[in-house]
Amino acid sequence: MQQFLEAPRTGRVSIAVDNREGPEFDAMLRGFGAHTERRMLDVGDFICSARLVVERKTRDDFESSIVDGRLFSQLPNMVANYGRAVVIVEGEGDERRLSRAAILGAYASIIADYGASLMFTRDMEGTAELVFHLARHEQMANKQPMRIYAKKRTFNPSQSSRAIVEMLPMIGPKLAKSLLNHFGSIEGLAHASEREIAEAAGVGKKRAKSIKQILSYPYKEEDDKLY
């Protein structure tokens, strides 16, 4: 059963904050006049209403999430469960591990493939202020309550296969479908050579190398730390 957290009767905005976010956010959000509630969120870092979820990433984590594919596994869940997804990239600086083309490609995928909004802030306070105004707009203007728990969505086998392939580096829904059509199944993709993957429509050598590295990388439990 879905559970909702309504804005307090005083008219204050309510915002759910994921437990993994720093406690500074509670103080900042309360400073703007919000009521905060900490939970282990299934989806996103901040829940602003029944239809809007926010994922916060520092610039370094944003690039890491592109490389390891986390971002492109998080986005489908955000959009499927809340409809309105916002990705906030926080921080300034020109140093990059990824090329400008790779970063711009990720920006394009977030917006064009997933229909999510992409916004940038200078620091944590800027992020807190933006999250507050998103929540206030949702709860005060649109009267949207806050849903803490994500809806459980059931996928059929083909949808599950596509969702798994989307977790690979820099793979969106369209390319996931192309790869599955080309190789027939996840098993077919896993058994394909790097050259065969590169020759599939729209993949290319660099992306094929990243995909093959993930598919063949030996699992190491000591490296598998959530936080």
C-alpha cells in the first residue's frame, strides 16, 4: 500500500530526505521553512511530492555514475515511480575525467531518453534552496502530497531484459532495444565480442569497450560497498 506524507496543516512544505544525505540538508531546508523527514528512500535523494523526485550528485559522483552506469539505472526507476525526475549536479570546477563529448552525451540522454530535468547548483545550500522551491511549487501550487515509498512496478521478461541492458555504461532505452534486437537476448550480448558490439548500430568502439569490460569484469565483494 502506498503511503503519503502530507504537508503540515501550518502550510509548511514537507520534504523527505534520504538517510544517506548529510544532516546539513535538514538544517538548510528548515531554514527555508520546510519540514523534513528522514527515510531510507527507495528512489532518489529528495521526495518533493507524489509526482516529483530529485537525485543529487556532486560533479565527481555525476561523472562516476556515468562511467559505472549507476545514473542510467537510477533514471528509469525515478521516472517510472514519480513521473517527474530532476537530476541536480552540484559543484563548480573544470577538471574532468570524462571528455566534454561524453558529458554532453550524458546530458542529452538524461533529457532526451528519459525526459528528466537537469539542473546545476554551486553548493549544498544552492541545492537545498532549489529542492525547497521545487517542493513548495508542487505542494502549494499543485496540491501534490508526498509519496515516500516508490510504487512497485512489475516488468514482463522483455522489459526486464531492457532494464538490465540499460544499466550498462552510457546505454539508454533506445540503444538497449537496438542491442537486444541485434543480439537477441542478454546472453547473446554477453557472449558477443567487443568488435561485434562496436559494430552494432550506434554503439561505437569506446562504448563497446566499456560495455565489454563490465560484462566480463570479475565480481569482488570487497569492492561492493554501497556507502
